[in-house]
Amino acid sequence: MPRDIHAQKVLILDFGSQYTQLIARRVREIGVYCEIRAFDISDEDIKAFNPKGIILAGGPESVTKAQSPRAPELVFNLGVPVLGICYGMQTMAEQMGGKVEGSEIHEFGYAQVKVEGESALLHDIKDHVNTDTGAALLDVWMSHGDKVVVMPEGFELMASTESCPIAGMYHPEKRFFGVQFHPEVTHTLQGKRIFEHLLLELCGCDALWTAANIIEDAIANVKAKVGGDKVLLGLSGGVDSSVVAALLHRAIGDQLTCVFVDNGLLRKNEGVQVMEMFAKNMGVKVIRADAEELFLNNLKGESDPEKKRKIIGNTFIDIFDEEASKLKNVKWLAQGTIYPDVIESAAAATGKAHVIKSHHNVGGLPDDMQFELVEPLRELFKDEVRKVGLELGLPYDMVYRHPFPGPGLGVRILGEVKKEYADILREADAIFLEELHAADWYHKTSQSFAVFLPVKSVGVVGDARRYAYVIALRAVETIDFMTARWAHLPYDLLEKVSNRIINEISGVSRVTYDVSSKPPATIEWE
């Protein structure tokens, strides 16, 4: 009987920080299951969750304001280790009788902290040693305006900087810890070891959350849930749906049927690749619906990006519904929902999300489709989905391919979508990605693609003038896609891509490179 990989788990309380999901990913990377919940979670839900430890995440509010968020008092009475990060440390201090004040010196970025005391969290961890005092020093990432100026009773100093004398604090008996820096970001070099001390030593968790164990657990759950029923999956060829297909095929074999809708807005040769990978090589039952003409007809004359998304989404639903109606005795619909989707949906439902944008993936199946849902990836972050995909035997290049929007090239063609535009863009995009692979730059960027601009410009090709369309190239580096920096690709690489696109595609006369970052620019073009 396999061990319950959810039994030893950590609760992360979210106060609105952009880093909260990153904390959860770091915890999972060490092999410990965790979930993110809102800071105002009820006492009943905390008890039902039964955490081995609790992490209070950061947040944009000021603890000094009366209406700012607070952690449930139960957190400090459960008898489990608690780590407060940034705002989490400040609300811990304030709630337990300490004092927090606004600081004249705001720290955002690199800092070096001095390790103080003999805490179980930071013991034997250092990046440098002060040659004069022998004190251990850590390279960390700070991000704060307020700071703790008086520690609560029973707490001892754990870390300090010149501008932040209480950069860390701990209560040795209660196993409470607070750090003003962010151990979850890569800039804090010893962040992983700090979390290992917390999770494996202080909380006593075993590292059970691995790709192999996740697959074993998911297969057991799917078999128990589905039984001998048939399951239907909309296969897009993207990472999430591909991993779901591979996982379900291993779990239930021929009980799975996939519908692959070719909307005419896919990448070059993508339809053939999907059919070869799943139908031919893996033996998955895949129905391919070639619907390019229908999608392009429905998009005719529409240039608004949000309306284009809806047209593509609704057309997909119509075709999927039509194909599904041909199948008999299908009870379950599989979806590639992942954990960030679950978090976002919960935030939207409670009204706590600051911004919920129109999702890049095509979704929202009609209410009258009488299926029950099976979502085997709903607990996983994208990096975990990829690890599971590799463990299932999917090719590296498929699992680590760049994100591709559900509406496909429809949102990478500015203005009206036409077949001529899609064909030109498909070729330009393929050339760009091929050269990135050849120059070993593809996996150094997080997302790279070409965009079709519906404007014409005169360019010189060979000895002749050509009046044709413009292609824009976009490549970004990011960890979480919340912020992104344009990738500083080598000039000779950009020149080679540009020359190939102009020389090999007769409908293009000019190529540009997008050097805007996010914020303020978005990842996708629309």
C-alpha cells in the first residue's frame, strides 16, 4: 500500500504577495505537499487541513494600518512550527505583542544579513563569514517598507542588517520564526536550505511529493473515481493536455478518447505531430476534427482581440460538442486544470483577486454537456506538470515547449485573421524557433514567438523592391510570467532570423524585434 503523499502537508496563508505561489513551488520542490489559502481561512478549515507547519506569506498592506489583514489566532495555538515571511513576520510580531513601524529606509533588492543567535532555522547556513567577527552572513533579497522594531516576549534575534536591526526573529520553544527577507526567490542563495530546515527538520515532513509518487497517486485516484466508465479529453497538443492524455492513457487505457480540434491557427506541422505522438506512438484513441475553414469563416471581419478570443472559444466548444455527441456512453470529461487555475478561480469567487484577466486558454464548456469532471493535474504547478510528463515518457522538447495561447495564432495576428496571414505567420514563427534551437537560445528564453502586423512596408530583397507585410519577433525571460524582461538575443542571431524570414517568405518585407518588458507591456501581443 503506497504512503499517503498528502498526509504530511504545510499550509501557506496568502496576504496578497506576488511571491506566494513561488513559496508553494519551493516547498513542493523539496518534496512536501502544501496548499495556499486566504489569510482569513476559518478555524474549522485549518483544523480540517491538519498542517504539520504553517507559512505566513508576504503582502502589499501595512501592518500599522487598522484594517490590514491578520493571521487567525489559531495559527499560533496549534503547536506547529510557523514561518512568517516579510508581512507574515510583521503580523506575527504585531499579533503577539511586538511593535511594527514604518521605516524611513525602504529596502528593495539585494542585502546582506548577519545571522544572530542559535536558531534551528538558520543553523549551519552561511554564504560568507565576517573575517573580523566570525559572524555568518547571508546574501538575501529584501522587499519591505515597514519593519519590526520590538520583538514579542520570548522571541530572540535571528538576523540583522544595519538598516533593519531585526531582520529575523525566533521563539525557540514555540518554533516560531520570522524573516524580513524572501527565502523563496533565487536571489536568496540559501533559500532552499532554509526551507529544508523548516520542512524536513522542524516540521518533521518526509519528502514524499515526487513525480513518481504523484503519478502513482493520480492513477489510483483516477481508477477509483472513473471505474470502468469512458472518459473524453480535449487534446490541444499543449503541455497540460498532453500530460493529462499520457497520464489517463496509463491509468485507464482504451477507456480514454481524445478529440483534437485543428482550428487552422496552430504552429507549423502541429496537427501531424500531435497525431503521431499520441495516436501512432502511444496508441491513444484520438479523433481529429479539421475545422480550419469554419474557424476562419467565423473570424471574418473581426479585429478586436477579446472578441476574437470568444469566437475561437465558442467555435471550439461547438465542434467539441458535435464530436462528443457522436460518442456513446461517455460519462467523464477530463481537463488540464492546474493549481494556479484553482487559486485564481478561488480568488475570483471570493472577490479577493486584484485583477482577473481573460484567460489565454480556450475553455468554458456548455452547461448542457452532461459530463462529470476528472482533473488529474489540479494540484500541480506547471513545473510539476513538466516533471510528471518526463516521468511518463513524453519527449523533453514537448514537455518544455514554450506556452502557446489557446486561441493560437488568432491572437498573434493583429487585426482581422485571414488564412494568408496565418500561413505567413506560421512559417515565420517556425523559422524563429528553429534558429533559437540551433543557437541554443530556445530554452534560455521563457517564451518566444512571431507576430503578424497587418501593415505593409517597402523593403529591398535582392535587387528588387518588395511591398509586403511586417513580422515582429518577441522573446522574453521570466520565472512566473507575472513580470518579464525582453530577451537580449545576440544581434547576429536576430539578423539570421530576419534574413531567413524575408528571403524564404514572399509576403514579408521587414522584421522587427520587440524590446518592451512587462510591466508595462504584456507578454502576448494583441
